[in-house]
Amino acid sequence: MRVLLTGHQGYIGTVMAPLLQAAGHVVTGLDTGFYTGCTYPGAPAPVELPNIARDVRDVTVEDLRGFDAVIHLAALSNDPLADLNPDISYDINHRGSVHIAEMAKAAGVERFLLASSCSNYGSAGDAVIDETAALQPVTAYGKSKVLAERDILLLKDVRFCPAFLRPATAYGVSPRLRLDIVLNNLVACAVTTGLIVLQSDGTPWRPIVHAADISRAFIAALNADPAKIAGEAFNVGRSDQNYQVIEIAEAVAQTVPGCRIEIALGAGPDTRSYRVNFDKIARVMPDFEAKFDVLTGARELYESFTAAGLTKADFDGIRYKRTGTVKGLLADGVLDAGLRRVG
């Protein structure tokens, strides 16, 4: 297929692009380049793709002509970043996503795969939930994804197949590393400080999934019968990979020698807590397989961070943290208040 991959220069996009190519797809990227300064030397360099340098809010029908599918990853990609300015988060993650879906449909693109999120479930408690559960997001990021799903679903018809993939919390080595997601953060903290510092009391539930497994899910969705996925949501991960945060910390402690777990002063419960069932994607897309678990993921990160010589300055700095990176671009005048590139 001829695939447009938005957000191809980001954390998951730089993992997904070579896997799409290896699967035989012809891939073009679309990205504004917020995170090109976040390159991690411990991973292979990002693959070079033809790039449409465009904000998703400004995409035109002509940009999308000739593609068979759009994989839409581009977004303000976590809760703290979305909370910087919730209105802009809705502008990009909700209205921008709907806009690019509308342009794709008008351009004759047949398949539109939205990277949504298990954050949509918000505060779901201890019960294991599937795609039929009520969506009750507690952050601007989660709310924006729910609204995007709602409005893009309205575009579905016999010629346009939208589907919504809801990954668990991502982890893993990437050419554009992030250290602001739970497993990556805890391993990096352990490697660079000898501590595993929890910012909550450790009780919230989190399903987690490797970035490469997320990529494999999107590839499976490209191959799936449109009649089976059109208008459908799919949780992306494995049902045995639901953990309380303290359990993730304990896995890190098993992996990184000589570290210990510490709960940050004043840490309390996190309202984001959900346990997720992933049976649907396995049933509908049987060629999808999530290969990593928490221990293999922690080992990969540990070995990469030690080989790359990750330092405490790296861990404390903004390079691998999306909120800090965007704040830096704002302070330097690279982005305006609406998060558009200046000049």
C-alpha cells in the first residue's frame, strides 16, 4: 500500500516507519519536526522518508491524493503536554485529527487508522474492561482522543474505512526516545541515579505495550478486511501486561542491579487507573502478535541505556521529555502560542 504516516519523526513513528517498509509498504511521512532534536544515539538513526512538512491542521486534499491509507500518529502525545494548553490540545488532537480524516476521505483514501489511547478509559478502577466499556477520560489528552474517535466515526461509509487503535502505555527504545512514560522513565531513573522513584503511591493500574508491538498492530490493521474493522476500536497490547505501577517498579528492580524503589515525597494516588482486555484485536487481526513483556522490555531499555552511557543530566534534561521540549521551542521562539512554527 501507499501509506501516509503522520508523526513519522516522533517516538512511535520512527519505530513504525522501517517496520512498514519491511512489510512492503511505500511510506511517506507528514510531520512538523517538533522532536527532531530528541534523537537518541543508542538507537539506529531514523529512516529518511519523503516528508510533507505540514501541521495536521493545515493538511489539504491535494496533500493526500494517491494514498491508500493514512496512519495518524501525530498529536500532543501525553497528559502533561496536553495540559499545557488544553484548548490547543483539542485543536490538534481532536479537530486536527478530524480535519485530516475529512481531507483523506475527500482525496479518496480508503483506510484511516487513528492512534487513539487506552487513556480513554480514564478512571476505571480494578475491573478488567474491553472496548465496550464506558469512556471516562480524566485528562485533556484522553478527552481529545475520545472526541476524535466520535467525530471520525461519522465519516465511515462503504468507501472510507476509519478504525481506532487504542494502545496501552508505550515503552521501548526508539530513535526519538521518550523518558516521560512509565517503564522508560523508571529504567532511566534506576540506571542514572540508582533509585526507582514513583510519583504516585504505586497503586494505579496501567497496561503497557512496546512501541514495536504498537507498530505491528497498525500493520495488521492495514492487512485486515475493511468490513471487519470499519468504525471499530481495538485495544492494543496483551491482557497479561496489565500492572500496578509498583509492579512495574519491581520488574525494573529485578533488571537494574543495585537499585531500590522510593516513593516521592507527597506522592498520592493517580486518578488514571485502568485494566484492559486485549482479546478483540487478537480475534479480529490474528496476524498481530505483541512480542514484548515487562521484563524483556525493561532488559532492552537497561542494556540500551548502559551501552549509550545515559547520564543523570540526560534524565533530568528536556531532550527526552516532550513537555520540556515543547516549552523549549516556545521559549526559543520556534513555535508561537498556537504551537505553529514561526516563519
